[in-house]
Amino acid sequence: MNAFLKEVGMLHPEISAFLDMVDDGRRGGRPALHELSVAQAREDFEASSASLRAGAPSMPVKDLHIPARDGRELAVRLYRPVASGDAAILYFHGGGYTVGSLDSHDGLCRGLARHCDCAVISVGYRLAPEAPFPSATHDARDAWHWLSGAARSLGLNPRRLAVGGDSAGATLATVLCAELAGEAADQPCAQLLFYPATDAAGRSESRELFAEGYLLETASLDWFHDQYVPDLAQRSDWRCSPLHGGSVLQGSAPALLFAAQFDPLLDEGLAYAQALVEQGVEVEAERCCGMTHDFLRMANLVPEVEGYYRRVAEFLAARW
């Protein structure tokens, strides 16, 4: 970890302590995510996620299977706080399109449901390398199609549906919004983009500055892209790198974007916020000081994370 940044107190102290534990594990011989096989990486990610779910709010939860194209089904998890009203967030978990699950992001979805006083539908989209690009974008679109049609039967208002995600999941959410806008189809009322990955083909300054020691590592990003988009030419496709979507982004739903200060994805997240603004999209973007990638899953470690959940709730309340 960059000792100077720690000394001046810029990195949140609780996150710094957490990263020190991760560093201790590495010195003890624990390999980095990108040094594992895909199966091992998934097991490691799930195991490390378990402690982050501690203290997540209790609420009614239902596991469902929904129809998708080609006769397939997708697993989804519906979170529904008691007396939560008729609004909902369709949520796509992070994990570089390769790791992550309904379980790994269970605590985050519970936090969103509680603070936003709404239902959350978390989507178990297909993962790479078994399902490479653009499979996950198809699953996101199929999940939206299902929710749009099933909303009323679930007691939800089709006009009060937002989409969101973190990291790779945020990319899926924003691509979905742009696709719907381009087809003049019914749009979500908002998109929630938490530290999105928006440029699979680029090499930003923050990827170099925060390449190691800040939870998400640049080498892991490269490994994720190798799993999801092994064809280098496809990494410039706007559905993989929406930063380069240009006019394709016009008409997208209003966006709330969080970019973490100590994150390899910081620069491309903020650049994407500007790209949306240039295409006439309403955007509220925040550089989240002292935070690293994945901070929304750290509510039980970092008290300030609660404030970001409240920020999401305020953003949605103005659009529902």
C-alpha cells in the first residue's frame, strides 16, 4: 500500500486496517485473485464476502427463477422490506463478470432495500469464461424485460423501477439504459452506478496509481477482461466500454454515480459521468473520499458508508 497516502490520513482508517489484514494474508502466502483458477477465485471471493454480510438488515427475501432467451432461466433474489411500497431497483452485482453471486452481494442489496424503502431484485446473470461477452448484457436485458412485464403482479409500479449495479454490474446497468433509450423503449426512472468499469480498452492514470494494495488491483482487472472479453478487438465495443458510447448514450435515464477515491476505476468512472453529461443525460456524480472499490459492501466496517446509502435514497426519492 502507498505509505504516504496512509500517513496523510486520506484513506479511511477502517478501510486502511482492513487492507492491512489483506496485506498480511498476502505476505502469509495467500495468492491474489488473479493468481487463482476461475473456480478458486469464485470460492475465495465468496469466502471473503461472508464477513461483509454481518449485520445486514433482516427482511422478507424470496429466491425466484425467471425466463430468459433461448429457453434459459435466471436466478433472481427479491428483497421486500415490510410496507416498502411499490418501487423497486433491478440490481446487478459486481465481480468482473467472472466472480460474485446473489450471496456475495446479499448485504449490499439488503442495505439498498432498507435505506431506499423499496424492493430490490438482484440478478444472477451468467458469468465468464463460461458465458463470455456479450452474454451478461443479454441477461440484463432479459431481466429488465421480465420485471417490466411482471411488475404489477408483484405489486410494483412499472413507472417506479430503477436499475443499478456495482463495478461490472454498474456497466450492465448503464448499457441496459442506453439500449432502451436507443430503441425508444420504456426506461428505468434512474440508474445507480457504483464505481463502474467503463473502459476495458483503456489505461488510465488511476489504474497505475492504485494498481496494487487498494483491494481491487489492476492485474485483477486485466484478468477479468481476459475471462469476459478474450478478443481484444471486442473491448472497444461500447457495451463493454460505455465510456466510448458517444451519442449511443443519449436519452439514458438520470444517473447517480459513485467513484471511489482509491480505486483503479476512479478516472474512468468520473470520465463516464462527464460523457453522460455531454450527451444530455442528467448526472449526479460523487468522488467518494477515503474510499476504495467495493466500499458499499463495507457498511459493517465503515460507519460512513451508511451516508452513501442515504444519498442513494435521496436521489431516488426525487425521481420516484
